[in-house]
Amino acid sequence: MATMIAAVTTTAIFSVVLSGFVSSAKADKRDAAAMAMRHAQEVLKSYVSVDPGNASFVPNSGRWSAENPPTAWALAPGPHYISSLVASPNPLSPAGVAAATFQYTVTNVDCGFGAGAGACKQVVFSLTYAD
């Protein structure tokens, strides 16, 4: 009877400890994901603040990696692949796990100021990683 009680107690304790480790790892990944998003947003803000009126402005083409074509502008419409920001070594892409993917998509929108479509940009981020 004592062995049975000890086994149940040990199982409960290990379950709590394991849950704590898993929760901690997930929280670390969420923090890393939030930092990657903030970094990407800050870089995009710098592109916008440099020369917002010049549609052909190409600051540091391919700044993040070779994933973007060399003539791509950071806010050109369409998808932009920036997975290099979350490449190994990174908590989102540990060894033995599928690499994280990170991209953003830019869409030209009409802001309603009479400037037409393309006067404003809508940016949607997509970050995928194994949890």
C-alpha cells in the first residue's frame, strides 16, 4: 500500500515539474517571437521614415538576407521572406526541429485622403515555428 501511495505521489510531482519545464520553454519561444516581430517592425519604420515620397527608393536592398531579390524594396507590394531573422541559433529554430519561417506581406490601400490606392501600406506579419 505504501509503495502505491509513493508511486502516485511521485507521478504527481513529476507531472508538475514537467509541466513547468514545458511552460517555460513555450514562454521563451513567445518572447523570442515577440522580439523578432518588434525588430522587423522597427526596420520597416526606418524605411518609411527615410523617404516616404520616393516610390523607387531602395535602401540597402536585400538588407535582411539573400531571400529578397536584390532590387526588392522593403515596402513593395507582395510577400517578403525574412526567415533569416529567426534562423539558427534562435529559440524559434533549435537543432532537430523544423526551422521557423517569417514573412510579411505588404498591400497598397487607399487611406481616404484622396491620394488613391498605394498612398498607404498595410503590413501583415506571419511567423510560424514549432512549439
